[in-house]
Amino acid sequence: MIKQEPILTEVGREVMTKRYLMTDMKGKTLETPGEMLWRVARHMAKAEIQWPSYAEASDGQGSQLANGEGVRYWTERFYERMVNWKLVCAGKAMFEAGNPGGTGQLSSCFVLPIEDNVDSIFKTLGEAAVVHKNNGGTGFNFSKIRPHGDKVKNVPKAASGPVDFLRAYSAALAQILQGAKRQGANIAILNVDHPDIEEFIKLKAEDGTIKNFNISVGVTNAFMEAVQGNKDWRLINPRNGEVWKTVKARELFDLIAQYAWKTGDPGLAFLDKLEADNPTPTIGRIDATNPCGEIPLLPYESCNLTSIVLSNHLVERKGKWEIDWEDLERSVKIGIRFLDDMIEVNTYPLEAIRQMVKEGNRRIGLGVMGFAHLLIRLGIAYNSSEAVRLSERLAKFIRQKAEEASLQLARERGPFPNFDRSVYVGSAERYRNCALLMIAPTGTTSLIANSSSGIEPVFSWVTLRRSFNEDNRKNAPTREFMMADPELERYLEQELNQSQRRKILAQILKEGTIKRVKEIPKKVRKAWVTTHEIGPEWHVKIQAAWQKWMDNSVSKTINFAQTAAVDEVEKAYLLGWKLGLKGITIYRDGSKLDQVLNVKGGESQLSADVTATRTTEPCPECGGQTQFADGCVSCPNCGWSKCSM
């Protein structure tokens, strides 16, 4: 049935076995990794039976396939891209696709609407519970709910307010364990002109129970301009549009930055930018995203995700690595088709979601991972203008090829059903999908592809990995060993003997950097930077370069040293807004009480040497080190995560 098995590291195989392979009732694995990928490819390709199928063609539509051949033809092509780690679909879809023991829900996340009445609030909570039961995450904007202390049916001071209802959502959804192991991911957004915004900003710092929600403040251009001009800002009662209170915009902005500095929450969602790229504004306004922020969605839209592994689209010519643009184009176009097929074969938890997704906008999200590893192979430092320029070049190329693929699918299958209500009506741009591209965290799926996650830099070059003895009843670690980043490991194996490698790994683990490893040439070391050796402005610039060409959004963390000041956070926010980000998430090292990964020393400069140490909150599944990125916590050892794709 399958021609090859994928190449997997020990960690990748463990993650795949634990998370994605089918098992029987006793937990016995029923398929190999290759068989799983074939299962996924075949399930997606079932959609091909509905339309005439055409073979691949670099210049457009290829020859039509004989009746019935399309499913097999595209199964093989989907499989070839996945088994060679050119494409990695969302972990949710890897488990569910074609799995008789699953729910059939292939979408990772959803946005649900909340109106200002009890019936709507609890109807949406019930719908969210159904989504979570089917292993999905949810995003909400609570801004339509009247403020705490407002009147209800002429009874003064009777309203609970959005923060109280957010607490109720958090408590209820925390009771639903996905896969009997973990809670689903959520995001709550409250707009910056809501009367309860100050309470919302402080929520995560003052209420330790809200652990299954990321929170973001929805800010407008008008607010950011008021901040710059130190002007007054009106808080408006959404019930009647009346001014509730007037505050200084700058003071409110300072409060947001202060609490983000303390806890990592809240992030910012730039509402005007989200809406500016809304392809169907007559249907609804976009004011919420999925939990990691990479997909802005209308109410009842969902995100269907797959990522291209950039570092696996390189070729070596005359001793130098180069991007294989032809191979990258092929992955983009196959990825777009794969995701459009996913919409067809998906199972939808609610009829309203099916209508909006399958019979409406057909929004998809093709993204990337392995960007940091690609830079390393090319000898480009992440914190450089060259990396920013390459980001734009890659993103623009991917956007162009994705649009070509969606236009071709529209010729074969028709445009997305809401096309006549979209911004494209009257134009020749008859796309199959209302939106195409995003960048997700890929925290777990990058482990199986042995790749750096999303567009994030490498977090650390060496970590300590714990192994476990299954016969140990306490499941305690029996030994511990050093695990190198794949690119570092590849380089050391090529250049040094085993004794030298062990010595260098120990040095890097101790110091947290390769900058003083003399055995590695200086010109190589220059490009090898980790998260905490990169100033926040470079994080923002890289995100903005990709965002420029992503019609959905980009999930990324802007990292700060422990000693960074609040005003540095504010500068990053302002830079992100000016550069056109749709959202921004910051994280200052050591800021969370339950921090997942600490760095050494508390040095004063952002380029200080850092090193991973024991975590204050170990992985609940394996006890190993966990790390924080894009508002998510993940374990590079076993694949456990909160809100990774």
C-alpha cells in the first residue's frame, strides 16, 4: 500500500505514536507512521470524486484524469509531500482523518459569537462545549456584553459584565478534557473601549483559575493615535452607545503593557487591520481569532491548517545551500488543494459552522515551519536585515503560488459560495477560498518533522531530555541525556568526532550559547542565534515581513529578557502597529508565576548569554522541560502541549 516510511527521530516517533497513530481499546498501536500518513492522504483525496480531477501542471491545469483515477492520483501526491516532510498537516487532522475511532472533526479552532443577552451567552457556551468535546479550540469577543453594574430590565447595577461571564466560560470548559488528557485552548478578546477593560487587563494576574484562556485587548487605530497624542479615551457602554467613563489613552496603554510585562497577558489584536483584510465584510465583522491568533475568523468560521517545512525545500549546489523554488511551488499548490479537500471531507460539530465554512467562505490556512533552520543552513542571522528581506521574498512567493492554486481550483470547482458577497465580486479574481495563508505555532507537529516551529527562532541549542522506564510504577525518569537541536547536531556530526561533540554539547548546555565555542568557526557562529539573543525589534520585524503577505494572520511571540522595562514592551506594541501586524503577543522571561522555561542569570542586555534550566512547572505527562511560545506551552520531549497545532 505504502512505498516508504517517513524518517523520524526518536522523539518524533514517540510523539507520533502517542498523539496521532490509531490504537485499539487496549492502547495497542494499529498502524505505522507511514500508514497513518497514507490514511490522512487518502481521506483528504476522497473529495476528488466530486469533480473532474486534473494532473499536476506547473503552468496551470494539467490533463484530465480518467473517471475514478483522481482519488488515487491525489492520494499519492498528498502522501509524497507528507512522508518526505515537505508538508505537515495539523495534528488534529492527523489523528482524525479517516480514523473510525475519532470524531471526524478536522478543524483545529473556531470563533463563536456572543450577544448581550443571557440566552445568547449560554447558547454559545453550549456550542463551545460541543466544539471542545470534539477536540476543537474556541475564540470569543466579549465586547457586546454590557458592563458590570449596568442595569438589566430597568434594575440598576444588576449586570454581571463580560469578565464574570469569561470566568463562567473558563470554569465550564475546563471540565471537558480532550482525549481524556488536556483542556482545549481558548482566547477571549475585549475591545479597548469597553467600560470593563481595566478589570479585563488585570484578569490573568489576579485570577489564577483562568488558565485555559489566552486574553487579548482589541485595539483600534483611533486608540493607538490617542496614545501617541496623550489624548482622552472614551469607554462606551455597548448596550446603548453612551459614554460610561473617560480615561487617558496613554494610561490605559501603560496598564496593558504593565500587565503583559508581568504575566505575558494580555496581547493586542489590531481590530482595524483585522477588518481591513476581511474578504466578506457584508456578512460580518472580524473581531476575534482562533486561540493562537493566526486565523481571524467570522462567527462560526473554523481554521483548517497545514504547514510547509521550509528547511526541507533546500538543495545543496557546489557546497552551498539554496532554496528550491520549484519544489516549494509544488508544495504550496498541493497544500492548497489538500486544504480545500479537507473542507469537503470534514465533519462539522454545528450546522452553522458547516454553512459558514463549507457552504460559505471556505477559508483555509497554509503556513510554514522550519524558518529558523532554513536561515541557519543559508548562513543568515535571524536578527538581520537579510532575514527580513528573505522573509518577505518567501512570503510573497508563497502568496503568489497559493493564489494561482486557488484560482485554478475555482476554475475546476467554482469559487467559494460567498464570492458574490465578497470584496472580489466584479473582478476576475474568482478564488476557491476567501483566504489562504497563515502561520501557526506548530509546537507539536514540528517535533515529528524534526524542524524549528513556525517562524520562531531556535529556543535553545541543547536541552536535557529525560527517559522513562515503563516498569517504574512511579513513572519516574531513569536517566537524563543531552539533546541537541537538529541543525546543531547535523553540523557537529559533519565536522567533529564524537568526543568533541560531547564536550561541545556540555559547554553549550552550561553557557546557553555557541558564541564561545571555538571549535565552530566564527562565520558559522554569527548566524546561530537563539530566542533570547535576539532583540524584540527583530522579532517584530520578522513577524511584520511575513504578515505583509499573509491574508490571515501570524502567530509569534515577541520575547524579552527578564530585566526588560515596561516601556520596551510599549515600543514593541507601537512598532507592531506601525508595521501592520494583526496581533502581537509578548513574553518577558520569568514573568509568569508558573513559568515553563527559565534562563540563567538575569543579565541586563537582550543579547546576554542564556541557558535552559530546570522548569518551575514540568511537563505533566513526562516531567521534562517545557517551553513557552505564541501563548502556548509545549514539551519538546513528549509532545504534550496547551494550544499547539
